[in-house]
Amino acid sequence: MIASAFYHCRGIGPRRLAALESAGIRTWHDVLQRPDALSRSLREVLLRECRELVEALERDCIDTFVRRFHTKDQWRILNHYLDRATFFDIETTGLHRDDTITVIVAWHRDRLHTFVEHENLDDFLDLLEEIELLVSFNGSMFDVPRILSTFHVPELPCPHLDLRWIAHHRNLSGGLKSITRRLGLSRPPDLEDVDGARAVQWWWAWKLGGDERARADLIRYCAADVLLLLPLAEHLAQRSLWKRDELWQKLVGLPPSLQTGRRLL
């Protein structure tokens, strides 16, 4: 799958891609093995590109594919590295660009990890160092810029994929909740109609009023959105990895007060 990504290559559009496929050129390896099947105008640049990509694949350089691939082909990265991906979402103090992070939840190595402002938020930096491929929904516009500004770092230490744009090329436009509903995916009933504004209210109820239930609900809401990313990623990657019923069991039975840190919710 991943070795069939050509849309990022100079001179390759739908017509030329179809012509390559008709000639039996469907992967980077085909290009290297059959250079004579390429037109002269494409041969040099495509050979060079495919050599570099095959080398990156052998060296397991995920970042190379994230940086180079056209968004039309980024689903192939998910397909190849889905079992090594980390999914995350954040909540903030409000709905404006300069509002600060309150909660981060990440699905990493088959566990949910929770980070809360004024408690252990900085520990997310340690987790970032372990991540091979970070995945979000609309994170390039929202979550990642806030991560960079909150922790005063110039860039992420790991490659990042945004499912919003991969979904867009599958004719799935809109927000996470609307897209997942169209795919027959939904959050637990108590969270189905909750939105970001309610999450902000929960934060301030906890912060100003010490409402333990509000804190638990906020983390549960954020974790539910993270868990929604997994079946969405499966759909986009055309690959199955998790049992959905077991995923939602991660949200069952939350205590009134959640302990922070790297732990299973």
C-alpha cells in the first residue's frame, strides 16, 4: 500500500498515474525494476524519488512519508503504521485561539494517558519523545499550534498526521462528530450531545468550584473523542486493528476523581 504513493511526485497526476498502472508500474519497486517502462520526461526524477522512498522505508523513516506525501496518499501511511500510531486530543480554557490547554488525552500503546493542567501537563512532553506517529483530527489547525505554544517548543519531535484532510479526500467533510456519525460511529449516550462549550464549563466548574464530577466528565469527554479517532483511522486506512466494543469499555466505570498520569481510563 505505502509503496504505491505517487501523487507527491513531480509530473504525476491522475492521467499519468493511470498510464503507469496500465504499464504495470504500481509501486516504487516497479519503477526501480523497470525504468525502461517510464517515459523519458519522468524517468530521472521518478527513479531518484523512488530510490529515496525505498531507502526511507527500509530505514523506517515515517517522517519522510509524512513530509512528502500528498494528502491523497497519506491514508497509506496510516495503513502501514496504524499499529504504531498515537492518537490525541486536547481541551482548552475557552474557544478562542489564545486559550490555554486544560486537558490532553492520548491513546498510546493500547492505553489512554491523561494530562491535566496544574497537575501533570508537562509530562506530555515525555510522552511525545516516545511517539512514532502522532495522529489527530484538525490538529494541524488547532491542537498542534497550542501544544507548541504551551510548551514553548519550535516543532513536534515526531511526525504528525491530521485525519481531517485525509477524510476530506474520501468525501468526508465536516467535524469529527458529524463524520463519525455518517460512518455509524458515536460516543456513549451521556456524551452524544456534549460539545466544546460544555467541556469549557466543566473545566471552570472544577477549577473554580472544585467539582470532582466535572473534572471526571471533562476527561471522559476528551477521551471519548480520542477513541473515536481509532475507528475513523481504521476506515481511512482500510485496515482493522481494534475491537470497537472493547475500546468503549475504556470509558466505563470512571471514578468521581481521576488520578492523573499515564494510566488506563
